[in-house]
Amino acid sequence: MKRKIIRLTDKITGLLTVKSDLRDNDRRLICNIWWKSVSNPELLMFEDFIKLYIDGKVPESDSITRCRRKVQELNKELRGKSWDLRHGLEDEIKDELKEIGSSV
């Protein structure tokens, strides 16, 4: 399991390094990871991909985004344009969540 995470982190770091447009777009990042995770992706039928996904042969989207967040946390140069914006709103969102929690 640990090796899978390390390999995934390495793939994500590489992609974020060479494709800056992926830094702010998780869907594009996920698709790029999935594309690189299968052999002959251009010949793969959707049903085949679904089977690979169900069988755990391609990384889960949650794992990809979790690794991306960690990579960007540790590597300032790989952060996208929206990273500072999102993190600038952190305190405001926490306050809103506290208000919601206290009203329930």
C-alpha cells in the first residue's frame, strides 16, 4: 500500500511539474493519472475501464486529490493560482461551519 501511495505521489509531482494547468483542475489531473495507469488507453472501452476501476487497478479519485493536496502543501512551486485564494478563505469557512454546527 505504501509503495502505491509513493508511486502515485511521484506521478502527481511529475505531472504538476510539467503541466501547470493541472494544478488547479482536479478532474484533468485525475484523467491524466488514469490515462497513464492503463496500457493502450486509446483502445480501452468504457466498460473495460469500469472493470479496472472496480478491481482497484487504477487509483481512486479521492487518493489522487489527497496526494495532490499533500504535494502542493509541501512544494510551494507546484501550487496553482487558486491555492492561496482557497487557503485565504480557511478561517471564514471554519467560522461558518462552527455556526452551522451550533445551530443543529
